[in-house]
Amino acid sequence: MPNPRKPFRINVGFIIHEEVGFITEIPFEFKKVKLEDLELQNFQGVVTIGRTPQGLVVQGKFSAGTKLECVRCLQEFTYPLDWEFAELYAFNKKSVSESGLLLPEDAHIDLTPLLREYALLEVPINPLHDPNCKGLCPVCGQDLNVRDCGHRPDDSDSPFANIKDLLE
């Protein structure tokens, strides 16, 4: 049973003494979980830890939802995230991979930073609650998905306004 305050801190000491090729799986399921500043709902996943000559290969596959704000209409919505990772926790500095992960002396690894980093890579830069979102009216601020306020953009501010005059 993981520590409820640090649910992703895993004791892997028993795996270190197993034979090369040993694999174990650890499932995770939380209604709500917080990875530092990232809040996730309906978190599910599984971590597979395998023993190699160089260290422990930690592979994870996860899914969850997070609250985001639509960049066009500012409506809050739940965005689904799905992510995977595979990292090596090396036994010694000679075997360290590009990620630089070294197995701690107490044989407890905390997956929280890895989970957060890989989950954030799945969050879109400009999240939209709907690809056809009409956004907000620049004049009055009305949500154009709810109703049309009747305001139309002023084309004279556009850098292409002169081209329109040439076409007429």
C-alpha cells in the first residue's frame, strides 16, 4: 500500500536483489491526485519495473483528466490526458542514461516528477473545449457560443483592408 501523502513513492529494494529479467507491475487508481501544481481526476495507470544489469527500467502508462480553460471563450472544461514513459534508474553513475536518473541509496523512487513532466507534455498550448469554438465578442465580451450579440469586426483595422478596396 503506497503512502497516501506520497502515493508515487515506491520501495524497489526487493527488485534490486532479483535476477536480471525480473518484472513486477504496480497499478494505480485515484479519483483525484495532485502532482505538485497539476491536479488530475480519474487517474489510472500501471507501472512496470524490470531488473536489468544496468539498473531498473521503469515503464508507465497512464490516463487522467485535468481542468483547462478554453483560450477562445474562457470556459473551463476537462481535458483527457494519455501518456507513457520509459526511464532507467541506474545502479551507478557509469550506467546513467540521458535522463540522469540514479537509484537512491534507500531504494525508494518517487515517480511524481516523472508523472508530472510527461503529463504536462500532453497538455495543449492553446486548449479548446471544442474545435468550432467561436470565442468571445471583442466589443462586448459576449460568449458567441451561447448567442450572437450582433457586433461585427471592424475591417478598417486589418492590414488587409486596403486590398479589399482594390478588389472593388
